[in-house]
Amino acid sequence: SSSSSTDSIDTAPGSVDRLRVLLDRSRIYFVRNVGNALARILVSAFLGVLIGLTFLNTSRNNVQSRLQFYFFLSVMMVLLPFQTISLFQDTRQYYLRERQLRLYRPWEYFLAAYTWELLVILVCTFLMALLSLLIAGLPDSAGYFFYEFLQLLLMYLCSSAMITAISNIAPNMDIAFVLGAFFLSVFFLHTGFLVFLDDIPLGLRWISYVTWVKYGYQGLVQRDLHVQPPEIREAVLEQLDFDHAPATHWGSTGVLLLWWLGFIVQAYLAMLAYPYVIHTRLFRLFK
């Protein structure tokens, strides 16, 4: 039986053909649940308009309002991806059965399922960034908007990949939601906006260095400082705890990109590990 199981992939079509079939199946599943994607897109558009209108009177010299604007955008980009908890859990039973039959390689299934999620993430982030920034009147050039969009996109991707990693190893959606809310709460607390690093007890300061939300928020603020007068820029730097931040906003973007890639690897490894952890006593306890 082991030889026939091994031959099932070897005698199947190539990776490109298998991936095409999986992409098509994911597309069918996506179309059947298109209401989910539409709801996320509409919510992103509505929040973009609401945030833009709320900060409509924010002037370029009102430092505190602009910092609040970027922090609130960061919060939205991190909370909206919670819907990805169901990305793999909804079809996990089929994956486990087909994995035993070795109909495809795990990375092919992972890539096919994540591809359609990326499309929704792009649309949601673009609408949120475009509407909120334009209505608030903050972007002063196409380059400014492109960076804001890129930074917000990476924050959305990081949150989505982190939540996916948690849900891929969690016994159910309830446990995944609790764990996701816990980690995000810790990350928000150490972004540098609510509490400065020097005010945090020494034993907890290490959390600030592994808080990826912090690098997303810092990048937005650092980019905004480039269009501020020198006196405003100095006042912001004195107010915020950016001593340990990357030297430029692109440095913050690079760190955020590395975090996303790391979360993708974790999500994939969690998916591979799930068939083995389901037999552990701890898993059965929370199941």
C-alpha cells in the first residue's frame, strides 16, 4: 500500500497542472462564498470613508491628529484580516483526506488557497488606503500614496498570515480567535504610540522589538515626516520613541516584509504539523 501511495503523486500530472486544478477548485469555493469577500470589501470601503471624514480637518501642522490617524489605520489593517481564520479550517477535512491519498503536494494546496485570499487583501487595502488618505487630504503625491498603500498592505498581509498560522494549528476557530486576539493585543500595547519604550519595565521591553505592528506604524510616521517642516519633524521625534527604529521608512518596510515572509513559513509549517498534533493530549483537551 505504501508503494501505491507513493506512486499517486509520481503518476499524477505535473506540479503546474495540479496547481491549476487546485486554483480552479479554490476559485469555485471562492465564488460560492463570494458574499464573504464582498462583505470584507464593503466594510473596508466604508471604514476608509469614515476614517477620512473623521480626520478631514486634520492639518499638516496638527501632529497629534496625524499620529492618531496613522495609528488608527494601523489598527484597522491588523483587525480586518481576522476573517482568514476560516481560510484553511473550512476545507481542512478535505485536505487531510487528500493528503493521505497524496493527490498533490502540500505547498500546492497552500499556494492555491492563499492566492485568492491575496486578491481580496489587495482590493480591501487599496480601497481603505485610497479613500481614507484622499478624503483626509493627506497624500501630496503619487509616490506618497504608493508608500502608504504598500505599508498598509504589508501590515494586512502580516496580520492575515499570522492569524492563518494560528488557525492552521488550532483545534477550532474559537481557540484561534482567542489566541489571535491575545497576540494582537500585546502587539498593539508595544507599538510605541500608547506607551514609550523607556516607560516599559525592563523585563518586558524585548516585546517591543518583536512587535511587527510597531514597524508598520513607524514606517507610516517616518514617511510623513519627510513632508513636514523641520520644526514639526523635530517635535515629533522628541515625542515618539524612535531611537531604536530603522533609520528610514524603507527600513521599517523591509522589516515588515521579513515578518510577513516569516509568518507565511509559519502558516505553512503549521498546516504540515496539524495531522500530527491532532493526536496529542493537549489538542484533544481543547478540541
